[in-house]
Amino acid sequence: MAGNEHVATAAAILPLVGGAANVTSVTHCMTRLRLGLADRSRVDDAALRALPAVLGVVEDGDSYQIVLGPGKVARVTPEFARLVDESADTAPVADAVTGAATGVARSDNGAASTADALASRGAEIRAERRSRNRTPLKLFLRRIADIFVPLIPALIGCGIIAGLGGLLVNLGWAGGLTSALTAVSSGFMALIAVFVGYNTAKEFGGTPVLGGAVAAIIVFPGVAKVEVFGTPLVPGQGGVLGALGAAALAAYVERWCRRRVPEAVDVLVTPTLTVLVSGLVTLYGLMYVAGEVAEGIGTAADWLLTHTGAFAGFVLGGLFLPLVMLGLHQALIPIHTTLIESQGYTVLLPVLAMAGAGQVGCAIAVALRLKRNTSLRKTVRSALPAGVLGVGEPLIYGVSLPLGRPFITACVGGAAGGGLVGLFSMLGTKVGATAIGPSGWALFPLLAGNRGLGTTAAVYGLGLLAGYGVGFAATYLFGFDSATLRELNADTLPASASAPAAAPAATGIAEPSPAQPSEP
């Protein structure tokens, strides 16, 4: 049955994005089906948002993204890709699957319901933000995110296996199995530089395998025989940052060669020069510089949470949602990956995840304060489970951001949770995550730190409760002025209306996360 559901979802989506002929590429990340489209105008946004399986839609640069949620997106994507490959321009499936109507819910007098009005406002805000996001810096950061996002599933899988192995070691169980689990979980991390190099070259217009070849130099054991500034290099020195720089350089060198090398010898000369020039620069410059930067990032993160933990957590937890709005959160992805590579976990992600907790508390308060607003309460009910698991798009753009003040009170909740987790770091209990992507309750299997798993999970759980509680209290007490409360606290959706519950929440936000950090 579940398989049929995923086929039906893919079949419902395909005609609404213009059919197979309009789809130029199909990929997915943690929560989103990412499509390349030939003609954006052929997409029926309203109908897509009306599908119960769709939590939101996002247009980010050249990528059209449909938010389906963790787990579901990985099952729907191959079915969707199969339909595209078969050029199956399928008609919409039956109302029982799609949720019947594609129009917005209307009240008796024909006016759009409050939830739909808020969803429209959320879409306007998203469009305004997207138009401002076309700056060179933000386009560069989006490219960086596109390099690391495809690696997140492997990071999560290996992180959970590493956590399971650590738990078995602590319990003294299955001693023979723990070594095997360590090998399984560590293999990817040992070679992550190669994958980063491959994706970087692809993103910057080079041949992916050449980017991977140059990045592989960083993890090659033989680099220990190479001295730079009188000091032997260390295999893995520079990590993902070095791989990023090496592969970007390789893409530049390759493009330079393609323009100048005669076609008759291009197949021999261009790959050779690309690997040789980029490889030597990597050995005698990039590895050393990237290694110093990576060490500095780890030292700075440790110092920040050890000496200013409560304040740093308060600021990071409170500002993460605005950072997402500005598209600046993407700069954190290589920092998370560097910390995981060097220390085994990132101490920043659990702090940033508290922004999602504040968002959940805020949404619950909105539902309670607006008891008579049936449409908006439907939005909260449909989006809240995803919010608890760390998928924040429906709540952000369907509830808090369009309302205005509740978005601020949600940030206050995130600041409270982040401050509490940061306080424990000051007291000597670090809470980290072995992978980036999930947040909320979905982050528990990936938790790690310098204490036992129970202590780490307890601190993280307390942070979530603080985020929920403060986000709820701040929104309930200060989220609405009296005029707004009177205006919104009305039954705008009659009991007979049959619009799908997920439709009002179907708006989105540009990614990474999870968060990644980008999906609190």
C-alpha cells in the first residue's frame, strides 16, 4: 500500500509541473524533490500546494523544490523519475489520492480563508526574499550548499551506525561487532574529501572525476612523505575545505585548458595538466592553508561554547531563522562538515536546532489563541508533526512569518533553547551531532558529545522543552495585539469546507538541512 501511495503521489505531481517534457532534471535532498524545469510558467503552484503529500513548494535559483518531508521524498523521487523516463504525462489521480480540490478554501461569502491569506502572504515574502537572494555572495553560498547537500544521507547513515557502535562499546556488548561497525561508519568519512571534490568540480563546470582525483590527494597516505615549510603533511590535512579548494581550482584549470588546447590532443593534455597543476598547488599550498583554517574553526567553536556558551547559544538559536530568511545559513554547511570530520560531531547543529523548537511552541500558542479560526488551526495541525521532526517550512511560511510578531516570538523560543544548551557547554557538557540534516526529535539518534549518550540526550531534550515552552509563552502573551487578535480570531472556514488540511501550509523556504540547519 505504501508503495502505491508513493506512485500515486509522483503521478499527481508530474502533470502539475508541466508533464515529463517540462522536467529537465530530478534529484532530491533530505526533504525536497528538486526539479529542473524547461518552462517555469507551466507549473500549477496552487494545485501542487493542495496535494496532501506536499508540505510546501520552493523556487530557489534554477531549482524548483517540492517539500515532501524526510523518508517520503526518498521513496517518491525514484517513482517520479521513472514516470519522467517513461514520458508518462499522467492525468491527476483520483480525488481520494490527491485530496479533491485544487482551489483554495473559501468562506460562505467567497473570501479566501485566513490560512490561505497567510499562505499567500508567505509566498509573497518568499518571492521578495528570492529576488534579493540573487547577489553574488548568496549565489556562491547556494553553490556551496549544492556541493554538500547530496552527501547528507551518507552522513546520517554513517552517523547513526557510529552512534550504535559507541553505544555497544559503552555497554560492553558485541565486542566483535563493534570493530565492523566502526569500519562501516568510518569508511565514508575517511574518503569524504573525494566526494566533496567530485561534487565541487561538477558544480563549478569541471569534469567531476577530475575534481575527485585531485581531492583524493588530500587523503592519500603517501602525502606524509611531502614536506611543506619544513613540516611533513598529514593525510587528511585540510579535509573538506582543502578538497573544496582543490576541486574548484581543478575546474578552473580544466576550463582554461579546454579553451586553449587543440582538440586533437585535448583528451591527453587537458586531464594531465588539470591533475598536475591542481595537485601540486594542493600539496604545496592548499592543504597547509586549509588545515590551518579547519583547526581554527574547531578551536573557535570550542572557545565560543566553553567561554560564552549561554550567550553564544542564545544568539545562534535566536538568529538562525532570520539567517535562513537571508540565505546566509548555507555558509554553515562546510563548517558543520569540518567539525564532524575533525572532532566527530558538530556542536553548532544542536544549538541551531532550537530555532525549530521555538517555532513549534509558537505554532501551538497560535492555535490556542485563535481558537475560532478553523482554517489556521487546520494549518497548524497539519504542519505541526513535521515541525516536531525538524521540517519547519510549513510552520514558518504558513503561520509565523506571515503573522509577523509570532515569527519574532518563535525566535525568542529558539534563543532560550540555544542558551540552555550553550550553558551546559560552559559547564562542561558538550552536545553535538554526528551528521547534518535532521533537527527536532529526528536528531536524537545522531547525538554525540563528551559525556554519556544519556546525559547528551537529556541536555538536548531540555533544550527542546525550553524552546517549546518559551516559544509558546512568548507567542501566547506577546504574539498578538488586541486589534490583530480580534481580526484573526474568527471562524473563517465553514464546517462544510473540504479543502485539504495541508494546502494552507504549502509554502516553502530555501535550503540546505535540515539543518540541515537550514530546516529547523
